[in-house]
Amino acid sequence: MGRSYFVEESIQNYLLNLSNNFNKKHVTGILIGQTSTARDFIIQAIQTPPKEEPFQNHSKKGFHLDETDEEWITEHARQVSRMMTGGLAILGVFLIVPPALSKEASNMLRRLVFAVDKSVTTGRLWKLSEEEVYDRVTVQMCSETKKVNCRTFDVKDPLSSPKPADWKYQSGVSSTWPLLQCNVEVDLRLPVIASSVEHEFNQNIMNGLKNWALKMEKCYYLINGQVRDPDKEILEVHKKNSRASAHRECFSVQLLVPLMQDDQGDYMAKVQECSKNIILKGVVHCKAYIHSNKPTVADAVRALKRDLLDTISIRYEMLFEDVFSSNEDERAKGQKIDHALPQRVFVQASISEILSCDYIFRDETFIEVKERFKEMFDCEVSEDKVDLLQEIVSVPAVCPDLEICQDHSPMILGKNVEKQKTAGVALAIGVALLALAASFFYFSD
């Protein structure tokens, strides 16, 4: 038995419009949604933006799908994946072709679905667990008959065979998906090893971010100020209220950082010889949606934590090439340089009311956001659908702090271990208010 995909009804109209206005060799695009153990959900389809190319006449020789620009399609998918909030993922690709190209379409879709998955997962700070769903979907539509052929591939297995899947349209697929939100104060110091050469600088920082990500994944959490059993359904407390299922439930989450421990449970202070530091500091706002098919507390919080990891790594990547390649002279002088990371803004870019996001620098406005969503999401966004104020007060900054370790002296990370250890004891006792203090010590160190 293949997987079942419950698809937002508006996607049917979107695909039909693309096929009815079919004046191209073919149309490709991506499918956005969420997976669960029993069923999967597709809430948005986005066609690949057109690429300006020199005119080529295919009328005599004909066109073959092998000529498709795979790199352009995967880059579009990567850009869109950076503009999604927690819990959402690119679950597959679609292809609209005339009958003459239908035989080639299967091989093309197979290549695309694996290439897109590789593009959006490369460099990510987290990985899917073994029990999560690795199946990704391909949808082929005939531009004349409008017939849809739906298949899945296991992207974990490069040799996997296609499996048939059900494609079912439904209204309001995501209308009752719970929303989790949190503000996270970030005060992260990433030492650059003294022996690192310039071309290893970015990799050194990414390794530091991966270590931080492992700690974030182990965070304790409070939901609406309460400790919740991770194996229970997140909507369990609302089941008795029949009206609760008719609208979207919102949950406020607090993430509490555990203390660093080794395998024996001892608290660690790490000593490293470094030449410079990168300091990420500020408050980020995170959002995550979780499907309403009996999601557990653990599922929901995991989606929110991944949104935190994504928004930090994305902002760093956006700034890295421009800033650190253009300030070599200043860094050589040992100066401290402050840079504002891009601010995250939230956008309603679909009928489903599920929010997407964008990142803007200080000199950008709503106009740039509107243009990017037109290109990346193939939709018009009005100003009232854009929230520019969520992170307006404090935006993370990245500071290449060269003065602390300019003489290559050893730097001790976690120097307030005793103070944090005391707070950790309170956390072990299970006192929620003191656990918040432990989180404060970590973020303010």
C-alpha cells in the first residue's frame, strides 16, 4: 500500500491554470507540506521561475527533457526552503508535460526529486531521525488530458524504485494545524582555531554551529508554562473542548538549555587555542506548525527547535561571503567589527494562512520582500500580509571579536561552570522557575 497525500484544494486550480496556459516546453515546480507516519499533507505548489535564456528554436528537432536546467530548479528549491517556517518541508516536485514527452517524464522526475532533496538538506544543522519519513513525491500532469500520476521515492536509498501513491484533494488541509512560537535569546561564541587557514574559516564556524545545534536539540522545554509529557498528543488537553478543533491552537514555548556534560555526566570546560571569535548575540523569533494527525508534544517541539537551528544558520550564511571576504584588512589589524544579521519577517503567502518568512537587511523594505515572493513563491503579497515587527527590537549581531585572543592565548569556554552547575541542580529537582534561571545563565554567559 502506497502513501496517501492529502492536498490543499487550491493546488488543483493552480496546476490546472498552469496546464491551461501551457505555452512552454514543460513546467516544473516544487511541493511544500508536512509528513506524518500515517499520511502526508501538501499545502502549496510553486512553479520554477522562468530563466532568461537566448532564443532557441526547437520546432524542427524537438525538445527533450534532458535539456532541462536541473541546477536552476534545485537552486529555486533551496531558496524557497530558506523561506519556510518550522515543520514545513519540500516534499517533492511536479512536472507538467505534453503527451509527446510523457515517456521521458518519469526519468526526469526521479532525477529531480533526488537532486532537490540533496540541495535543501546539504549544510543543514540537523538530520531526519530513522523513524521519520524519507519518502518524497513526484507528480506528473498531462497538459492535455489533465491526468495526474503520483509516485514516491525513498530519498535515503539512491536505488529505490517508484511506488504508487494516492493524491487526494481536500479543503482546509492545514486550517487547524497547531502553531508553536518562542523567542530565543542567543549569545553564542564561536572560537576560530588558531591554526586555521583562511579558506577553513567558514568550515570552522560551521563546526561550531553544529556543536551548538546538538546542545539545542537537547533543550528542555515548557509549553504554555507547563511541563508536558513528550509522548502525549499536543492537542490532548483541548480534546474535551469540541470547539477547539475548529480553529488553530497556538502554544507559547520556552526552551531551556541543559548544561554541557561528558559521557560520565561531569560538567565540562573546554580549552582551545584560538585566533579570533565570532559572537552571535540577540533575540530570534521562531515559529513552527505541526499537522493535526495526532501529533505528539515531542514532534511539535522538534519542529520548533529545527526552525531555531535553520534561522541562525541561514542568517550566518547570508552574511558570511559578503562580510568576511570584504573585511580581511580590518580583521588583520585586530579590530572588533559589528555587523547586523538580517532581520526575519513573516509573510502570509498562501491561501492556507500558514506563514512563510524572509530575511531583510537594514536598507531593505517591503518592496524587496514583495519582489522576492513574486519570484520565489509565484504570488503577489500585499503589505498587510507582511509582519515586519516581530524582531524589530533586537536582531542578532555577528561580531568578529579579534581582541580577546589576538595573542593566540588559550580561551576557556564555559568559565562560569560552578554558577551554572548550581542552577542545573535546581533544574534536576524540577522547579520550573529555577529552570528558567538556568536558561538565563547560559544565554547571558
